[in-house]
Amino acid sequence: MKLESDDLSGSLRKNEQDYPFRSERVFNVNGGWFFQTRERCDMGPYESRSEAEIASRHFAAINEKAASTEEDTKKH
């Protein structure tokens, strides 16, 4: 799977300091690249480290959007 890099490199989750990406969450197993979510789920494999990093950013952005939508729904 080839992923294109969106400009998510600076995206942060709520209440986070300036740590947009944690490289220790990306790892290689038998030639495949994976990233680990906060929930300790391994996602992958990807063909390269950079693809796993991009996928990790996409995953975080989607989860943040879902969380903010859920919060907005609860307010109404």
C-alpha cells in the first residue's frame, strides 16, 4: 500500500506538548514496518518506515477528529 503524505506532520492530540510523532512506535518485523497505537495495537505491515510513519499520523488525525466529533455531539 502506497501512502501519500498529507500535511499532518505537525498535528498534535489534545493536551499534548510538541511531540507530533513518536518514532519508538514504529518498528520492523520480518521486513514489514508497523506502528503501535496508544491502545497497544500493532498496525501494518507497510513497505517502508516512512509509510508506517505517515499511516501513524493519519490514524492519529482520524482518531482526533472522531473524538472531537463525539465531544461536540455530547454538548448538544
